[in-house]
Amino acid sequence: MKKIFITGALGQIGSELTVKLRNIYGADNVIATDIRKNDSEAALSGPFEVVDVTDTKTMIEMAKKYQADTIIHMAALLSATAEKNPVFAWNLNMGGLMNALEAARELNCKFFTPSSIGAFGPTTPKDNTPQDTIQRPTTMYGVNKVAGELLADYYNYKFGVDTRGLRFPGLISYVTPPGGGTTDYAVEIYYEAIKNKRYTSYIDKGTYMDMMYMPDALNAIVDLMEADPSKLKHRNSFNVTAMSFDPEEIAAEIRKHIPEFEMSYSVDPARQQIADSWPNSIDATAAKEEWGFKAEYDLAKMTKDMLEKLSK
Ligand code: VAH
């Protein structure tokens, strides 16, 4: 990767990925784009362009202007928002992806876009979900992720585009809060623990989902994109995970640092239904074997770091 063009660069993953890539590849070699600018480090620490990923012409012109050799397409609606606006979600998530893939084909770019554990559904084996298995999601977000995986694989075998992807679990970070996700409770709980020493979870106790701390997610993107393509038996997209927990377990871990922390529940049926359709834990063996994936943070190490960083 030498000249990297990122869409959705001011989102939960994009905002930290942009800064990390600029530290590795040089600020001027990472072009951050998003639907609007803000005053974040990602927007101000190097080239930034306003790009609407549903506008094919601008997307391709901008990537050409900077002679991108890599396109990292992060712009998308997450699961809960997509479920509220399914038609808009299809147009943005699939229209944007198609434009990004077309730009990668035309400009002969390497390509990355994330998939998600949301690409699995209620008929998928729930525990230690295999890399290759049934994918019949019951959310618009999941439909977008499965279609996106198939589309990215198609651009690889039909047009030779070097497409790669990761099925991310819920991602936890303290720089840019997520927007409209189902797993966001696992981010909000840390903010609330610091501010109010209590949290009311919209996801019920006993609901296990895969999770990962953002530093591990960012390393996984760089490691996958730098991996030797001849070693890749899969491309779109690899299961990756660091831990699986339910709200009670993350609350117990927080109490080791804030003993008076109180947890209560007010379950949101819409997001609970989404969470119930996803796996309890997924198997990341393919990622470990094909490009050396490893996660450094478990729940204890993540909780300690999140609370320290947010306290500042
Ligand atoms: C969401 N954070 O909740 C995203 C992610 C696995 C969850 O895809 O929609």
C-alpha cells in the first residue's frame, strides 16, 4: 500500500485507521474522505476530501486525482440504523460498495472493506461459527454484508481486483463513538461507568456476542492488507474475534475497577432481536493460519485501558 484512499474516514473505525495509516505510510499518502468534514485528527492530519460514496463520478475522479493504489471502503450504515431505514441502507451500503469496487477496478487498486458477524443469521451454527458456513442473515445490514462479500469476491475472480475483507465483531473504542450499531452497548457502558457509575443496558443479560478492542481491529486490517496474496485461501471475508462476553461479564470486569458500578436492563426489542440472530462466538482459525491474525486484548486488558483512557 503506498497511496491509500479511505471512505468513511471519520467514522468509528475510519477515524482511528486514518491516523494509524498516516503514522505508518506518511500523512500525505493517506487521503481521508467522508460525507462531511469535522475538526478531528483524522480530518486535519493530512489530505481530506468531501466524498459522497453514492456519487460514482466524484468517487472515481477523487481516487484518480490522488493516484490511489489502495481503496479502503469504510462508509456504511450499521445494523440498527440500517434496520430502521432498509431501503436507504441498501442504496448507501450497496451503491457505495459498487462505486468503490468500480474505482478499484478502473484504477487497479488493492481493496479492503469490512464485513461483520452480522453476515451470519439464526440458522448459522452459533458457537465457534466456522469460516465457511450458512449465511442467511435476517437484517438488512446482514444482507448487505453477505452481498458485499460475494461482490468483492466476484471482483477478485472476474476482474482480478485484489479484494480483502474482515468479518468484524463488535468494536470497542474511546476515540469516536459508534453510531447505530447493536454492539454499541459495550462502548456506552464504559462512558457511563466513568460518568455515572451505572449503566442501563438495552441488550439483555446472557446475550453473548463477539467483541474486539479497536487497536486489534486496526492491526488486523494492516496485517491482512500487507499479507502475501499467494497465502490467502479466503478473501471476503475472514472471521476475526478477540473475545465473547455478555453484559453481565463486562459489568463484572468494570466492577474490578469501579466497585460501586451498578448495571440495570431496559431491553430494546429491535436491537435484542438483531443480537439474538448473531453467533455467540466465531472461529478465527482461517485468519490465524492464512495471514497470522492475533488479538492482544482480552476483556480484562481492554477494560483497564478503556477506563484509563476515558478517565483522562
Ligand atoms: C453493529 N458494530 O453493531 C456493528 C457491528 C458486529 C457488530 O457490525 O452493527
